[in-house]
Amino acid sequence: MAPLPPGSTLGILGGGQLGRMLSQAAARLGFDVVILDPEENSPAGRVSRGQIVAAYDDPTALNVMGRVCDLVTFEFENVPAASIETLAGGGALVAPGPTALSTAQDRVVEKTFLNAVGATTVDFAAVDSLDDLTAAVTRLGLPALLKTRRDGYDGKGQAWIRTAKQAAAAWKAIGEVPAILEAKADFTRELSIIAARGRDGTIAVYPLGQNHHAGGVLATTLAPAAVDTKTDTRARAIAAAVLEGLDYVGVIGIELFDLGHGTLLVNEIAPRVHNTGHWTQDGCVCDQFEQHIRAVAGWPLGPTTAHARVEMTNLLGEAVNAWPALAAEPDARLHLYGKAEARPGRKMAHVNRVKPLFSVGAKRTGRGPVS
Ligand code: AMP
């Protein structure tokens, strides 16, 4: 495909902070952006050319998006795959495609795909009833984590089972819906890799980030993570296998469990820009948002090397009220999402604390930064 020229109109399904930062990156490349989101005045809608306020499966809204936009993408994986199919079926250019979306929407389909392309995961079993769960507990052993197959995010819809007696309560806690039981990953730390694939099949991979979660929600990312060559090589191979296996176009986020000695398991994939890639805004010349726009628009992919070390911290709920102090920190770059109401746990902003990549006079070893 010929690169989409500046002046073209891009559509984004989803108007949250990811859509907002995608829209800002697209505007810098000369594109106009239209958002589809059911919530009026969405964070992305407020910085875009316009917003259609309608449900993601509203046929009229999808029809308008298809006609107005030269290309449509999405900012979160829970948009109905049928909507993407409707858009594509109507002749609209859509990226990433419906397969990537439907694969990531169902944890069993996702893990089956990952293992098929050699991106190993924890052992798992599909669970559709309490009997299934009992059998899965026997097969996988305990502790194990019961998760809903669909619609889970930020640790929601999950229950740990530590003793066989807890199985029934866990099944109830997640709402007795189609689920997956996962063996516990004995990881030493959580890493993630942000990667992109262009329309010509070119792949670009950012340095790994090291993530810390609190209460199932991402708290901080440190990047580039200090990793040995074996781990780095393995992560890049996983990214390539996943991107090629899905014939993917755009940016993807891949969450990894680091078991040590270069052994990585994939936790999950997000077919979109990712919270653990926010560090690239202040650590790389071309951040993940611009990279996604470049990839879907058929432009050459941008550079992914880090020019700084970044500590990204999410500001949830009332934590955003610290903005005056954060704005006064000399090395901190504040990214506010323009959300009016600071509900507990709501992602309101993030701050990137920018540090030199290498200490002065330090000798570089491996691919990671010198701490
Ligand atoms: P998820 O919603 O699948 O990303 O899970 C949220 C967090 O729960 C992860 O970042 C891990 O800290 C933890 N977690 C998820 N799955 C497992 C597992 N199979 N074993 C151990 N910890 C897990």
C-alpha cells in the first residue's frame, strides 16, 4: 500500500488516554483524527478533529467512520471484533486486523495461539463449569489463578485458588462465566516488550521495560530494563513470532514473566499501544504512539533505540492532585489525560522521570543500562 499522505483522516475506536496520545501523535504527522466513543467529551475526542458519540457496534456510526476515515484503528482490545469486521467488510482500511483483536480477546484462544508460534505460556485449562475447574485444579496443581476468558483488564475478573476448598468460591467470585485456570508463574520479575510491524512486514522492537504492579494494576515501568543478552534475544524472538503469526500491522504490547536464565513466559498480548510503553514518549525519538500511526499508515517505522532511561509512574485517582509538585520536578515530564473526575483507581495521568542512559564514565555491559 502507498503510504497514507498527511491530510488523510484516521479513525480511532475508543476515546481514552491511549486514543488521546495516538491522536496527538497523528496530528503531529499532519493527520486529522475522528474518534468513536460512547462517552461524550472523551479524553481523545477533546484533542481530535471530531468525535462520534455512539456505541462501538452502532451500524450508523460504523458506516460514517468507514466513509469519513481513510483508515481506522483502535485503542483498546474490548471493541467488538464484529465492528472491525463490519468496517473491513465495508471496504475500510483497518489495522490491526480482526484476527489480532479476536485472538487477544479470549485468553484461551490467545494462549493456544502463543504456544503454537513458540511463545510459551504457563500451563492452562479452559473452564466452563465447576466440574471443569475441579478437573483443572487436579491437572495443574495449586496455587493457580482463575481468570475470566474475556473482558478482563487490570487484574479484574481474577481469583487465586490456593487450596482445593477455595475452588467453588473462586468460580462464584468471577461470576461463573467461561474462564481459564492458569498455573502460577514463578517469575522473578515482570517485563514487557513493545514492538511494531509495518505494512511491508518490517519489525521494530523497543528495549524491554521492567514493570511493577500494585493490586493488579501497573504502577511503574523502568526502561530500558537491565537484561542479559539471552533474555533480550528471547524477547525479540517472541515479539517477531507473535507479530508474524498474527500478520500484524501496528504496535503491540507483550507482557512477559521473567523466570531467570533467559526463560520468558508470555502473560498476555495487547493488540494496541500499551501502558508499559509510555516511557518511550520521553526515552525514544519515535514513541510508541507515533510508531503505531506510522505502521498503520504504511510509513517507514521509526527508530526504537533509547536515548534516556525513564521511570514511568501511573497516577491513579487522587494521585493526580500532586501535579503542581510534579510539574516543578526538573527531570519529570507530566502527561495528563484531561479526565474531569478522579475516581479511585482511575488512570488520570502518568509521569516520566527522565535520567541519563549511562552514568558518566561507566563502562557499558550487555544491552541494559548501567545503574
Ligand atoms: P493479567 O490481567 O493477566 O495481566 O494479570 C495481572 C497480573 O497478575 C500480572 O501482571 C501478574 O502480576 C499477575 N498474574 C497474572 N497471571 C499470573 C500467573 N499465571 N501466575 C502468576 N501471576 C500472574
